[in-house]
Amino acid sequence: MKIFTKTFFFASLILLTAFQANAQGCVAIRQMGSCSGASGSMLLGKGQFQVGTNYRYFRSFRHFKGNVEQKERLEKHTEVINLSHAIDLNVTYGLTDRLSVTAILPFAFNDRSSLYEHDKVNRYHTQSSGLADIRVSASYWLLDPHKHHKANLAMGLGVKAPSGNYKVTDGFHSGENGAIQIKPVDQSIQLGDGGWAVSLEAQGYWQFAPKFGLFGNAFYLSNPRETNGVATGRKLPAPNNTPIDMSVPDQFQVRMGASWVSPLQHLQLLLGLRYEGVTVHDLIGGSNGFRRPGYVVSTEPGLSWYRNNFGLSFSMPIALIRNRTQSYTDKLSEEIDHSKTYHGDAAFADYSFNLGLVYRFGKKSVSAPISAPVFKDAEKH
């Protein structure tokens, strides 16, 4: 039982830590989609530090309007292709056995190719790279971990700063006679959204059998700012003709799954479901401006491995349902122009790759039962 307990808790930690970045294409689900508490509070004792890094890659190219795929885009080779590489650096400190704080420093490297943004004949690329939006949060276990070893629930509260450049520009082959014009890149590859935001977070686990457990987390990012002033080149229909700037949207993520301890030492297999997206309407503030709201439901197989103070994890969310919902601006356009339906599309990925690495160090809380089993081997040194 002790062997399983340490394996289950640590595997849950890594799984929840590994997936900070999960954008799925033109629906700009930025790289802050999981509970930050998961990146440190699980198993973290008083006075301990944990550092980690997470890498994510995806390629989006399948266009959807609503939940219907626009297969003709691939047939005609007019699809928009987004390639995204993201790296998060995070550090967590245990203030107590129940309360921890986490800081996440994210970086993104994006490439977008299309026809429609350029001369509509040739495929050209625009790019962005650099620091994204930094996030700091705190997480607190509701139950005393000294008394509740098999199940617990933590709640978290965080702040996101507009540290990422939300005005990245690049060259577009859209001028007269193919001349290059310098304009803002598409919202989906901007490094930030330009707004201060508050995140509400939750995470939990339940060991219900000697070899099995359940885990889950939820995250909601509330962006009060309505638009960030970056022009998109779009306008509302005539006779309004008002220019549309980029929106600063809310986003969410819910994950749940089961874990199984394999016969192989230090290895655990995991299978879960992920539901994430960008909302049509913001919880606080207005919802105007250009956004591509939508959601993705994915199945998420994964595995985790640990040795001494190190942990390694991998997962590959595979999309089951993709839906580009009708935006607030789409609906407003229909109120102005009754002659047609306004419902934009978005490109989604089939899957993404996620890889995470964590390392634990610092003074171990002697009284913390959830910390001692995990790094028992390290106590000998």
C-alpha cells in the first residue's frame, strides 16, 4: 500500500503539472490552461521547492464551422496551418503542507501559413516568438493532508499579467503587386492577449482501490478587459462599418481521468478526458471585438515515471469533438445585416504532444505524510 500511495500521488502530480500549454489552433486557448496548484501543491511539503518545465507541440489545419468540418479546405489546399511550440518554466514553494504558491514563466514559438491573409494564391508564413503571459497563483488543500491520504480537494486563485507581446507584427504579401505590408499577426499566434486576468482553479484526487485512482482539475481564466486595441482589418457590416479590434477573451479547461500502477517500477499509466475552450461571453466585462470562441473535447492517454527527486511525464490529447461556436461579433453582425448568416470558422489540431519534467528539493516537512513517501530514496542522501 505504501508503494502504491507514493506512486499514485507523484504520478498525479506530474500529470497535472505537465500540461500548461494546450492551445488547439485558431481558437487561441493560451498556455495557462491547467491548475497551477497542480504544478506544486500535490505532495509539496512546507519549505520545499519544486521546479519544472513543460513542452507542448501541435499542428492545426482542420477547419470547423460549428462542429462541422470544412473538408473542402484541405481538398483545395486553402487551409490555414498553425505550428506551435511552447515551453513553460515553473517554480512552486510550499508555504505550509496545505498552502503553496506557483510562478509560471511561459515562452511560445509560432508559425502560421495561409493564402487568404496574403495574395490568396501563394502560401506565405508569419511568425511570433518570445515571452508569453506570466501567471502567479496560490493553492490550498481543503482537507488536512495529515488525516486525508486517499482523497483531497484543493482550491486556487491566480493572477495573469499581460507580459506577452499582443502587438506582434510581421510581413504580409498582401500589398499592391505583391508588396509586403507590415501588420499585426493573427490573434491565434499573438504571444499575449493584452489583459490582466484572474484565474479560479481546483484540483483533486481519490485513491479508490490498491491499483487505481481518479484525478481531476478545473480552471477558469477571467479577462475583464474587452478589447486590446490591436486592429484586425475586419469591420462590422454596412451601414455600421465599425473596425473590429482583437478581443481579450475568457478561457476554461476541465480535466478528469483514472490512473493505474503498472508492474514496471516507477511507471504509471493514465487515461483521461479534457474539455477546454474560449467562451463566447466573458464572465466579467464586455465580449466585443474579434475572437474565435470554441471548444475541444479530447481523450488524453499518458504515462508518468519518477526516480528519486525527478519526475517525467508524457501525454497526447486526441481530439474527439471540435466546435467553433458563433461569436458575439458574429451575432452582432447578423443583427446589422439580416441578409446572411455570420459564423466564422477556425482550424483545429488532431492531437498535441505534451512533455513535462519536475525536480523537487529543499527542506522536507517531517510531519507531512504526503511528502515523505514520494522522495523516500532521496532522504538517504
